[in-house]
Amino acid sequence: MISQKWIKDTIERLSSHKGVKGVVITSAEGIPLSSTLSSDETEKIAAFVTSIVDKAKKIINELGTGKLNFLTVDASKKELLIAPEKDYILVVLR
Amino acid sequence: MIDVKLFEKILSDLIKSESGIRKVILVDRTGLTIAHASKFSYYPVDIDGIGAIASAVFVASEEQGKNLDIGELMLVTSEFEQGKIFAASCGKGVLCVITDSDVNIGMVRLLMKRAATELEKVLDEFLSEQTTLPATEEKTREKLKSALDKLEEF
């Protein structure tokens, strides 16, 4: 169950790691729950990350390879670490 | 001169951007339909009616915002068992999007905001063109004005 305290603690814990540029927690529907980034950037990340998670889940389902546990998007400037859970998606930018 | 098809292009780009979007309607604040786009041509709805109600709901919510002094209304979401209706402000118009129930809300919001900014510009240009008087009407007005001036001299 997600609580305000859990969200606060998780964001603080993840943000304290070296190299972490931002943390976003979004609902599975793409609505941001909490973030350390600007509202514009948060909205964008939440929308696109939920979209990519949906697609990845469909692929995994089609291939019959089990459950999606983790997703990494490695780009030249930043890296997105995506942890999809049942009720929310945790995103770390580094 | 603005091509009305430009509205349809923006709306169809929006509908293609997200799989859960069924229908997009652009209406003015009085509820008149300006343009619309559908994913399935056989999807049977009364577009004018839906657009008019969406506009009325949006304007009513806007009034609530004014009464509470909480600023401009950006977006209205109505969630139903089997679908969702979003309405966003786009200047002098209201952009209405009808989706499936399991749509990515964040993505729809983002896409609507982008489309609304684009539509606001086009709509402003379109409506200013509509209100510009034709040259003949302008001349008639000038003639009437000079005739009135002459009458006043008497």
C-alpha cells in the first residue's frame, strides 16, 4: 500500500545516491504521484514511461516470458531505470 | 487564409498518438462544433450533442473556478465505467477527447496540452479572419460615416 510516508522515504533514499538526477513515482495510468523534477518534466516522464511499460508488458505477455520486473532505457545523456509495480511505477533518472 | 483542414489534421494527429483515444471534437465556447476526428468511422455518436455538452460542462466548471478564485480552468476529466471524457481549454475553443477506460491518462493529458497550444494559435487566427470585415463592407461603413458627418453639419 502506498502511503505519503513511503513515497517521501523512497524519494529521499533514492535521491541520496550518487549520480541520481531525479526520481518520479507515477500511477499505472500515468498520473504522477510524486517527483523531484519540475512539473513539466514529471508529466512528460510519467506519460512516456507508462506507455513504454505497457508496451513492454504486452511484448512479454506475447512471448510468454513471465512478468516484467525491471526496465532500463540507456540514452547518450541520461539513463532511465524503471521499476513497474502493481499500483505504481518507480522511475529513476541518472 | 486558414484552411479548415488544418484543424482536422491536428485532431487526427492527436487521435493517432494514443491507442485508447476514440474520438476528438473541437468546439467553441458556445458549443458549436468546429472540427472532429474519429478512430472508427462506424462509431455511432451524436458529435454535435457530445461537443455541446462537453463545452457546457467545461464552461460551468470554469465558472466554479471563477467563483472560488482558483485561476483558469485547464482540463476537465469525466470518468465512466467504460470510458473517459477529457475537455481542455484551447483559447476560444474547447478540445474534447473521448477515450477507452484503460487509457494512459498521463499521456492523454500531455497530448491534449500540446494539441491545445497548437489549436489555440490556429483558432485565434481563424476567428480573427472571420471577424475581419470585407473591403466592400468597409467602404459602405466609410460612406455611411461621411453621410452622418454631413447630416451633423446641418
